[in-house]
Amino acid sequence: MFKTWVEIFLGIIGKYIIDFITSYYYFILPPIMAYGIFLTLASYNLKRMEKAVSRLIIEQARDIIDKGKRISYVELVDHIEIDWDLVIKRRSFFPYISQESGLWVSRTSRQNVRDAIMYDDSKIRLVLERNGIFLLSGRPDVRKNLYTEYIHRITRT
């Protein structure tokens, strides 16, 4: 029954592929598992750096708001400076990073980390809103959801 189903839905070539995988899965499985562990470490490395960057943004924003009580969002963003080399030095334990949904890795460099973490201009605003740091304009009417933003980012690329 199963062979008939495979032949109907996958065709003759699909049947040969399934037979090949079942015959040689001892040789195929270890490289797949090793690459999965490699991707997991790379993704965890990026998440650690992303948390550190979010923490830096929050700390700097609170300090800037405390110093200058009436500051606009543009001025606040202009004053926030992230030392990417320091973030990489302190938070990176693995020489590669990977996006949460990507199958490829990239080298841990200043440009790659910055592009992966600050992919959007609204990232700083989202981090500030999530942590209760609101500007003079007050709370926006529609609050953005970080998870929705990630889903849109994944499906957009």
C-alpha cells in the first residue's frame, strides 16, 4: 500500500529517492545533525548579541532622557551609539551567526551583525516601546508586535 502511494504521489524518481534515503540514512543523518547543531549555535550566538544590543539601547535611552527631559525621537536616536566591536567581543562565543529562519550562516563581523540585528529603522522604536520608554508624543495608537514584525520579515525575504 505504501509503495503504491509513493509511486502515485512522488512518481518513479521519488520512489528511488525514498529508497536511497532508507538504504543510506546512516551516512546521511550524521552530517545533517552536525549542520543542525552548527546552525543552532550560530542562531544562539546572534540572539545573545541581539539581547545585548537591546539592553544597550534601553540603557542609553534612559540616560539620554534623564539628562535632557524634553527630547524628540529623532534626537534620541541620533544620540544612541552602539559599539558593535564591543558587543561582538563580549557576547560572541562562536565565529558565525545565523538568522532565526535561515539555513545559511555568515561570519561574525561588524557589518554582518549590524545588518542582522538592525535590519529595520523601526527596530529601535520597537525596543523602546517594548520596555516602556515612551517619548513626548505619547503612546502610539496601534502598538506593533515584535513577533508579527519577525513573521513579516521572514515571509518578506
